[in-house]
Amino acid sequence: LDHETLSDLAALKSMREAGHHDVAQAWVDIRILATVQGDHTHASSMFIEEGVEYTGVTQKHMTAIKDLKEEMDHAVSKELGLNLEDAENLRKSDPQRYANALEEKLKSGDFPTSHQAYDSNIEDRIMKKMGVNMDEYYGLPTERLPEVFKAYKELETKGELQKKVESPDLVKKMAEQYVGATRRLFVEDTSPTTPAATPAIDKTDIAQKTMDERLRESAEEEVYVTMDENVAKRLGISVDDAGSLFVDNPQKYVDTLEEMIKDGSFVANTPMELTEEEKKAKFAKLFDVDPDKVKDIPNDLKLKAERYLTEIGENRISRPNPYVLDQVKKEIKDMKESLLPDPEAKSENEASAKKSEFSANAAECTAQKSGDAQPSPQNSADCSAFRENADQTTQPAETAAPKTPAQDATLPDQQVNTPTRPVVSQTAMVAI
């Protein structure tokens, strides 16, 4: 920077001596704009203004140069009620509006404004307070993470998380140069073209709709797990055994579910990720700070907090899901229908019963035909039918296809369908 400054001074001396003061000023303006953009190698603006005596670059100068953009963004953020990201975006999208807000802070004397230290500085202070080096800090086991949260709270209470600007006068001088450069090098109105007005959107409503959609989508995936869990709880068995009961004794399974729904003991919940507001409340509790101050916690510390919540099982919450109950009722209805007797099986059973009754009298009819016995009066008609059928069976016939064991088996009095359930993907459930 020292060499670049000396080169700038030599060039500007020639320009000014030739009367090109406007070009010389444009040179200074370009240097300060580039400095804020991150070009610290050519950050010579505070040394090359007309009338300034150059005595060399010091470490204080370098620190002020590096702090400049952050301090400007913090001031604009505070003036306009924006977060830092939006303040920085405003500097690029509407330079004049950004300069207006910065100028207000400069005029009020609230510059550099009071704000929290940068994330890296905060973590350095936490490491020092805990007595650990960087490798130890980033490798802390879960059980030691509460020490990090406690250290943050202690530093915050003592005011040791605030940024301390080493050379506020230097930072202020460069901020004033930035406002002047913006006025001279940009057109008077830099506001972006305003898009067509759109109705205001209620973010709370969007969040609620999103949650409602998530609950609805998860219902189909959760229905069988929820049924098994409830049956298991009611009968005092494992969830796996409840799943087996679904197949082995579907009637008992259905009856148990209906009883629970009737007496209000059925629990239809869906485990889901925390919302941003719920996560914010958890962070506030971990760091022992007001919810409004959660935004000031460095991102790396928030990641540690998320890791801790995951490890202790508090990164999800079980939410009441009315759509699961609707699905369960539908499943119960389908299962009860599947447990009804099969009409076709009933017809076959009746035919089989008649055949058995006819066969029971076969011996008596045969004895009558041979003259060994007299049929009972109620069996005379059956014997006539039997003899007619026997005569027909003596005639040649085509060879019948052999019966399968299933065809030949005696059917039970009532044949019912066994209820089935689709295979639920564990991956899909985790995703929900």
C-alpha cells in the first residue's frame, strides 16, 4: 500500500499542477469506492487528498481500512432497520440511498455505531475464556457444548462481545470520503426501477400453510406406524408384535383401534423438524439470552447448538396430525370390509355341505339296492337320486384334470380376506 500511495501521489501532483483537479478528485473517489469493494492494496484515498501530508502507512491505517465496510454496513443497518446482508445489498443496488443513511449516522455522531464483534472475534474470546486452542474448540464433544453456550452468555453479560474500533477517526474520515464519492460519481437517483405493486403477504399465513401441507403429506406415510404404536401401547406389546397382530388377528387389531378412537386415547402425532421460531426459542434457552438477541449469535455457534439439540433428541417435535386420524379411520373401514365373508366362498361352502349330506346316505342306499337293508322313509328320494347319479358315473367320461390341494381342501365355514398394507419406505418417512 505504501508503494501504491507514493505512485498515486506522484501522478496526482502532475494532474493538479496542470489544473486537472476534477480528474484528481475522481482518482481519489475511485480509490475509496474500490477500498469498500475489498481492494485494500490500492486503499490510498485517505493519503492522497489534496493538502494531506503523507507520513507512511501504519498498522492502525490497515486495521481501519479492513473495518470500513463492516462499520458502514452496521451504521446503515441500524439507520434503516435492515439486517447486515440487506444493508450490503443496498450499497450495490441503490448507492445513493445507502449514502443517505450513512450520512445521517455521520451527522448524528453515531459513527462508528455500537455493535457486536465479528463472529471470528467472538469465538476467539470464547476459546480464551474456556482455555482451549482452536483444534480443541472445533473438536469439542457434545457433552462439553453447554460450556460454549455458558461462555458466550458470560461474555455477553460483561459487554465483552461488543466490537471495539481501534481508530474511529480514520474509519469516519473514509466513510465521509465514500459519501462524497457516491454523490460525484453516481447519478443523482440510483433507485432501482420499482416493480408493479404486489399485495402484502402474511408470512405467518405462509408458514402455517406450509406446516398444514407438511402434515397432510406425512399422513399417508405415518398411518401404519401410528396404528402399530397405538395398538402396542393399548395391549402392552411391542410395536413389532402389533405389526404381526395386523396379519395374524386383524379383527382384534381393528377392535383395539376402534376402542381407542371411541374413548379418545388414540394419539395421532407426527414427528417433524422444528420451525424457525421453535428453533429460535431453543437457541435462546441454550444461550440464556432473549429471543430477540438470537440473531446476534455467530452462525458457527448456532451450528453447534443444532448439533447439540440433535444429539439430545430435541431437534424434532411431535405434532398433532388430524390427517393421520382421517387416514386411520379410512384404513379401519377398508380392513372391516376385507374381513366380511366372501360371497363366492359362501356358495362353494353350501354346495360342499349338500355334497357331504348326500354322501352320508350313500351306504344306506347301496345296502337297499343289494337287498341287505331298507332305506328310511325320509331317505327314499335321496336314494333314487343316488342311484340315478351312480348309473351316470358308470358311463365313459373324459379324464378330468387332477385337483390341486387347494381345490380338494375342505373350505371353512367362512372364508375371509387377509388385510394387507403397503410397504412404507423408511427413507420417505425420514424425509417427511
